[in-house]
Amino acid sequence: MGIDGCAKVLLFSIIFSSCATQKRGPEFRADLSLVRPYSFELENEKPLPAPYVATFSKNGKKLFFVASEHLSLKRYPNALEAPILRTISKLFSEEHPQVVIVEGLNTAEEISPKSMIAPSDKCEASRYANGCGEPIFAINQARKSTADYITGEPVEATILKEALNSGYSTEDVLGYYLVRQIPQFKRQNNFSMSSFSKQVDHYLKSFRRDLGVDLQFGFSEFRNWYSLRMPKPRDFLDIENDDTAPDAGPGATYIQRISHTVSLSRDRAVVKTIERMLNRYDRVLVVYGGSHLITEEPALKAMLGSPLYAKPF
């Protein structure tokens, strides 16, 4: 074969190789149909008490999923001594994650959103008092180590759409969002009977903005909604975690049924975010409540294999 012929073969090989590389799909794909709806029975599947870590490994990639126990200033007045914060700190210092996926932000798919810098600085200055939790702590650990951070939450419009398609109203979603917040107020000592109505109005205004809705639904409307929808506990100030847990069983309350719809949407979004981050980074950390891991784990196992479990603290 002449030089021209060799050159043509070489050129063809380069073009073919380039096309083949461009057509390669992502290395990891999650089957979202494997994400399970939450039920109280699934709690029996937890291998360890929260907080604990499930470490998945495949093809040189690692996923560290921290099954969180949400930070409670009642239990740990010095937040930095809480096992959940110590667990996150240990993972950053020993495993050097390149990105952390955190719970509860309304920042869509933006990586390392600058809108979180000011509130994160404020939380660190307060040593994680006054409503700060483990997601903000994880963000600050990421910033110190030059890692990225992102939320796993779906956009609020998606949640509202799924709730409306399931027969719920916008007021139902707003009411659920507030009820879900009450146990957190208590955990973080961010709760005052004297100022509760103003606190409610502030949060509901924020929730309306996040959902992109314009309707009158403040403290007064919330009280009326609650009295119609929630026979127990009679007083919304008595709400605890289990009262807002997802449940679609025959004994489920109205709030628990809404939570069932919203939680499944959230868990699928988290798994999809994990998939995207694994196709971009080698070491991915997730910091989400322990119930999220047990619902998402079948999809994660199918994608990555069985994890190793550990409880550092």
C-alpha cells in the first residue's frame, strides 16, 4: 500500500475513533423505577442507626452516602460535637470527595451556587446555631476543600405539578411544606410561641415565591386548612417527624399522603443527580436523611453494586 493509501487508512481510523468516542453514552445509568415509596416498615432495613455511611464502589468511582440524623441543637447544644457533623468532617478529611449532594436547597441543577455563600458564612460564624443544619455544614466543608456542591432536590414547579396531578391543591402543598418545617424549628431551637404567627407568614411567603404561585395563604389560612385536613394532632404546634412521614396506607393522614407523593418525586431526583455526578466526578458524597437512603438503595445497588456500611460516630 502506498503512502497515500496508508494516510487514508490512518485518517479513517482517527475519524472512526473520534465518532465512536463522541457516541459513548454515560458510564452510569440509574433505573428510577427501582426507587421505592417510603413506608415505616422500611425502617427495619436500616443496617445501622443514623448517622451511618454506605460506600458504593464501581469502575474506580466511589459514592459515599451519609444516612443523616438531622442536626438537633436540643441534643447537641454545641453543634460541632454532633455525630452527623463529625461524620461529614471525617469523610472530607479522609476520602476527599469532589462534589457533595445536599438536601433541602432550592437551587435546581446549579453547581456550587453563589447564592449559598452568604448564608453558609453566617452559619459558620454562628457555629451552626439558629436554624443551620448538616447540609450547610457540608457545603462549607466543600468550599474549604475546593470541592463542588449541588442539591438533589427537584425544582419546586415539578413537585407542585406532580401534587396537582395527584389531586392535591396548591394550598395543600403550602400547608404540607409548613407542617414539615415545624419539627425542624424544634430541633434547631428556632421556635417561639410568641412569634410563631410571624414566623409562619415569613416561611409561607418564601414557599409561595419558590413555587411561583400568587395566592393568599398566610397564618390565618393555614390554621383553617389545618383544622380541615388534620384531625391529629389537634394542635399543629404538636407536630413531630412521624406526623409528616410519607405514608399511603389505610391509616395515613392527609399530610402523610401528600408527603408520600412529594417524597417519591424527591427521591427520584436525588438518584438522578447521583447518576449525573458519578458521570462527572470520581468521588461523590451525598448528605441526606436516613429514610432517603433506604428508599433509593435498590436503584443505587442496581447501578453500583452492594455497599459497605460504617458508623464512624
